[in-house]
Amino acid sequence: MDTATSAFGSSASPAGLQGVVPRLTRRVAAASGKTTTATAPFTGASLAELPESSADDVAAAFERARAAQRSWAALSPPERAEPFLRFHDLVLERQREILDIIQWETGKARRHAFEEVYDAACGTLYYARQAPRLLRPQRAAGAVPGATRTYHRRAPKGAVSVITPWNYPLALPVADAVPALLAGNAVVAKPDTQTALSALWAVETAIEAGLPEDLWIPVIGSPGEIGDALIDNADYVSFTGSSPVGAEIAQRAAGRLIGFSAELGGKNPAIVCSDADLDWTVDGVQRASFSNAGQLCISMERIYVHESVYDEFAERFADSARGMELNADFDYTADMGSLTYRKQLDRVAAHVDDARTKGAEILAGGRVRDDVGPMFYEPTVMAGVAPTMDACAAETFGPVVSLYRFSDEDEAVAAANATDYGLNASVWTRDTARGRRLAERIEAGTVNINEGYGAAWASYGAPMGGMKRSGLGRRHGSEGLLRYTESQTVASQHFVGLGGTPGMSAQTLSTVMTASARLMKRFRIR
Ligand code: NAP
């Protein structure tokens, strides 16, 4: 399979994509006939007309989803896993089509679009294989040993909202919806409007793989119109996006006493130790900083480098950033693509201009590249960034990193932790034990050693998420599945009642229970 060429012919026009738009949009819950437009970041041209949902459409979608969920929840976990095993295969088989759609919607380089394809397939496979085990009922010690038989089981929440942003439009909806579905829930999914086609492709592909209709229903619309309905009708909300919006949604979910998980922003630090292998580190930090043009919640924006290697690292890293190929081609030649939104380009340019004006040194990049496409920005490396500059502590979410020199590890750890965020971090050293010691001192939900983000992210069996203002709850691992369940304890009493034998006085009962409590401690029964 040649995945390095467009499935839709000419890479200069989105015309070929028009053929798939009706197929993908037909499942959107939108009755009004209103539409909204997505544009192509590579060209600025109109890309697709998308149906827009109203708050009533969202409420109706939840009703349909709840009706479908009842029979879905009655299937066994291995039965629910079957369509997802096929989904894994279809995603890999049909990657050419979805790679094009992702590139058209986001403007990202094909190599970064491929990370989404790989992630959607492998994350799904992890849960399809592990959900039956993770959902199995568990026995627990009973109230009276031998006389109380207790187990607890996981029941689905019901109908779950999955709200996702534009930066990973295939990987994120799949990462959050698939475990919810495998746990026996239905999902109403709201992708970002600009990048909705990728999420719609995932829904369509899952249904082709055998997922029953109405279990994964997409809605499209502005937060002002459908945001509240997505919380008010749901039994649980999974949100990925910015920290301020996450806090707003958390408040509304708290008002209804429903569960909520949030994967939010980051200002992620890398620590380059004196013993780092610089060939490996320059290459790895470059990927960690400029993947998806830095529009990656777990990408590195602050690089702390030991003074003994700072000058060499800075020179080589800036050289590597300058050497990166930027283009809008539908093949694997670009090292970095475009930004997705004009507002994102403006934010990136504002952070760099502010830093430049206030005295930061631009070691590489620092310019809009509208000669390549309307929203391209150069991979940018800065030094001398001070706390008065916006790029110092606020999330830039673009291809911009700042280098800082440190002289001892305590100083590096304190600087890495001096932020409200705590999503991801990385440590670069030849000594893994030293890397682990440092990692455990960093306040971040994931820390990668000698890798920027992929090692922790793609360890699907381990939890992934943020500390501090970077999130609440975790995706991946058992937590990523079990968040979508209620635990229910079932205990049956046999032989001896909790009130003692018939006719036993309260005083005798208390004496027997006191003695049994002591015996249980002595013989380690409790
Ligand atoms: P955002 O503005 O918070 O939006 C995220 C999603 O929420 C979009 O679908 C958005 O819809 C929707 N939304 C916004 N307000 C809402 C409301 N009141 N009720 C319901 N839904 C609402 O974030 P963004 O700018 O699109 O995404 C970038 C941010 O996401 C960055 O901070 C990045 O770090 C973070 N992120 C985190 C992770 C992670 O795993 N931790 C992963 C990716 C991105 P519209 O698009 O229609 O406005």
C-alpha cells in the first residue's frame, strides 16, 4: 500500500474530498439544515460544509444513544470487543484516506498525521484485548469471613459526552470514545468543528466494523449553542481541551453530580543533563518540540540544559530547527506542517514578537512563512526568555521553544515545577537511574526519559493525564476504562446473620464481635 500519496489525487485542491463529505456527515445529529464551513489550513480555501446541531439535536441524540445502550450493555465484554478488533484492522488498511482527511483539516505534516493513525489502531487494540479482563467482577473479603460472600462489578455509566479539540482529530476522539463504548456505554461525541471529518470517519469506520448504530453519535456545533446540552444530558463527561474551558465544564458537571475527566493544557519542560547523548537528544527534543507544529498538549516548550553542554546543544538544536523542511505536500517529505487556525498563528507570532521586543534572542525561526502556506510558522528556538515575557509561562501551543541554562539538578527541578501546569515532562541522560530519580521529582502526570512524549503516551497500559491545572482523571490503562463505570458491590449473607443467632442479647453479640475482631487481626484474616 502506497501511503505516501494522496488518496484523492491532486494535492493542491480539496476537490476529491468532496466525494467523502456526504458519506461522513450523514450520521451527524442535526435536524435544522443549518451548516457551517471548515477551511483548509494549507490553502485557506473552503474545505467542507458541515451540518450544525442544535441543543435539541443533542438532547435527541442522547435519547437515541440511551435506547441503543441498553442492549449493548447486555452483551459480554468479549462480544463488545469484536467490532473494535476489526476497527483496528480497518484503520490501518484505510490509512491513505484518513491521512489525507487529517492533513486537509489540520494542515499537519503526513508523518504527524500517521502518528494519529497508529495511535487510533494501537490504543483501540489495547482496550479491545484488555477490557474483558479489566471489567471482570472481583471478589472481596466479606463482612463475616465465610458467612458473607462479596463481589464488586463494573456497570456502565450510561450515555457519555466525549468533547475533543482540533489538534489530534482522529486520535483523541478514538482514545476517549473506544474505552467508554467497551465499558458498555453509548457516546455522544462533539469534535471541534474545523476538524470534525476525522472524527466522523472514525464513527463510520467503527459502524462498518460492526458497532451497532446509535452507540457513537456525532454532533457538531458551537459551544454557545450545544455546550451546556452536552453536559446537562450526559451521565459522564470526558473533556479534552484548554484549562479554562475544562474548569467551566467541571463546574457544570459538579452541579449535576456527574463524573468528569479532563485532559488539559501544558507548558512542558525538558531537562537535558550533563551526560546526555547529544546526537540522540537533539533529534529527540526536536521531535518533542515541533511535532504537529507544536500544537500538541504534551510537546516541550521549555528546555533546561546543563551549563556544561548548553552551548553545544543550543547550536546544534538551532541548526536542526533551521534545517527542517516545511511544505504542504501529501507525502512524507515535510518535517513540519502548518498551524491549523488563524488564531493559533496569531498567538504564536504574538508570543515570539513579545519575547523579541523584551530582549529575548531568537536562535532559529521567528517568522511567518506565508510563502509556504497562509498559516505556516517557522520552528523557533529562543534564549533569554524572562518571566515578564508571555512565552515564559503561558502555553504557546505552537512551534516555539525556549532554552534555559542550569547549573545543578535542584535548580532544574525547581524551574520545571514552577508552573501551574503539570502534564508531561522529559529528562535526557545516559544514566537511566538518574533519569528516574529526576522524573519522580517533577510534578507532571507523565515523564519520559530519553524521549519527549511518545514513550509514555503510547504505553497504553499506563495512565496518562495531568497534575495541577493540566487535568483531572486519566486516560489509558485501567483508569482510562474504569472512569466510565460505576462500581457496584453485591454481598450475600449465609449461615450466620449480622444480628448474631436468634435470641442472642446485644451484650453477648458485642462480646462475640470484639473477640472475633481480635482473632481476625491475630490470624491476619483482616
Ligand atoms: P478548547 O477551546 O478548550 O476546546 C476544546 C473542545 O471543547 C472543542 O471541541 C470546543 O469546541 C469545546 N468547547 C469549548 N467550550 C466549550 C463549552 N463551554 N462546553 C462544551 N464544549 C466546549 O481548546 P482548544 O483550543 O480547541 O484546544 C487546545 C487546548 O487543548 C490546549 O490547551 C491543549 O493543550 C489542550 N489539549 C490537551 C490534551 C491532553 O490530552 N491533555 C490534548 C489535546 C489538546 P469548539 O472547537 O467548537 O470551540
